[in-house]
Amino acid sequence: MRDVFQPAVYILASHKNGTLYTGVTSDLLTRVWKHRADYHRGFTRTYGVKRLLWFEQHETMEAAIRREKQIKIWLRAWKVRLIEEANPGWRDLALDLGLEPEVSTRVVSSPDGLPPSRE
């Protein structure tokens, strides 16, 4: 991986096959940390989207923004294919950047009528 202080497009997810978020940043490590820490109110905080599943670094911010806009209009299936081609196990790539593992807080329904548990 090249220097983390360079323009990058990234895709986060709440969990495997969960809610996806596509973003762009000039500092991937800090941006992913902010998503994980719920630093800002917004989509990723509301939907628990914190796992880094895919990223692509660019030479310029303009190129990264063009790529982000391209990916944002894609069908979900195309985004999933992009993730699975590079990361078939949906492993949290933030661990490779030195961040701590994310603890899932996804609510799992119980088929037996008991209160839901946390996964």
C-alpha cells in the first residue's frame, strides 16, 4: 500500500452484504477512524457503516472524486462485485491500516420470540 496520506476512494459496509457507503478522502486512515468513532452525525453513524472493505488510491484528488462519483451511481450489485473481486471474505481492511477490530452492534432477530441479541 502506498502512503495513507493521499487521495483515495473507499467503500465501507455495516457487515457482509449490509449497508454500503462510498466516500473519498485525502487521508484514508483518519477518515476511516472518524467513521468508526462516529465522529460525525450522518449516514454511516445512523446505519453502523464502519468496516473498510475496498479502497483505491489516486494520484490527485480530482481523479479520486471522479472515481467516487462514478461508483456512487453504480448498481449495488456492481459495488458488491468490486468488493468481492478484491476482498472475497469481506475482511475489514482497516486492520491493515492499524485500527482496532470493530465490534458489531447489528441487531439479530430471534426466531423463538426472545429479545434480540447483538452479533
